[in-house]
Amino acid sequence: MNTTLRSILAAALAAGLIPYGAAFAQSAGCTVSRDAGARQVLSCPGGVTVTAEAGAAYSLVDRNRDGSPDSASLRRKAILVDVDNTQHAGGFQVVTPQAIAAVRGTQWAVDVAGGQTSVLVVRGSVAVRRPAGEPVLLSPGEGVDVTAGTGPLVVRRWPAPRAAALLARLGQ
């Protein structure tokens, strides 16, 4: 991306003309659409699909420059990540202020609000840890709430109403 285009995108982002995640999604090789709930749905090369809640503050990163994002940075609200491990090699991670959630191939939701990151696994398994700390492994239906600190992370089976409420925000 040349300097002029980067400047134009930065100005459009600052003015609120382009949703935060959209510009970064385009640079990560993804196509962006909207669903009926005003959520962004990003279809990316390599079997990665990201659904972002309206107003989510996130960006996608293609660290190895293979044309498919391998990481998301999430600062506010929720995203649902679906990684098809038959198409996507090398895993995928979501980095928030409180946690890092990493997988090889699965579907999971990550929500950032009020100084806490919540992770819920829909399919597959996800390793979650603080930036400095030991990981816990989540299976389908399990979640963890991560706050600042050093205490152990507690994996819990999420009650159906809590899981349904988060997934409904993401069009599921």
C-alpha cells in the first residue's frame, strides 16, 4: 500500500467514514460485507472468517505475509472467529489487552468489555492465557473470563443463556 493511499485511509478512519476493522481487513486480503445486524463479516483467504459486532475495535494482521490473516487485535466489543484448519496452516490468535487466545482450527468468540476479556469456544479447542502466564485449554461450550492480575484462569461451562446472548450479538 503506497503512502498516499495509507494517508487517505487513515484520514477516512479518523473521520469515521470507514469502520475501524474494514481498512485493515482489506489490507489483510479479506472481503468485507455487512449482515442484517450491521455486523461486519470478513471472508479471508485460507479459510478464515471473522464476524465483528457493530462498533467492535479490531484489526487483522498477516504476520507471515501469505495473504491470509493469522492474528486479530481486539480492543472493544466482540468478534467471532472461524478458522478452517484444512485450509489455514499455522494457527490463528486473538490478542486483547487482557488475554491471548490461540487455535489451529475452530470457531470461538472473544469479547472485550469493562477491563475483561471473555472467550467462548463453539467448536474445536482454544488455548487462552494472559500475556504473561500459563494457558488453559477450552473445549466446546466452555469459556473463561480474563482480567488483569496473576491468579489462575478458571475454565467454566457457560450457562446456555450467557453463551446464547454473546453469540446472538454475533449473528449466531
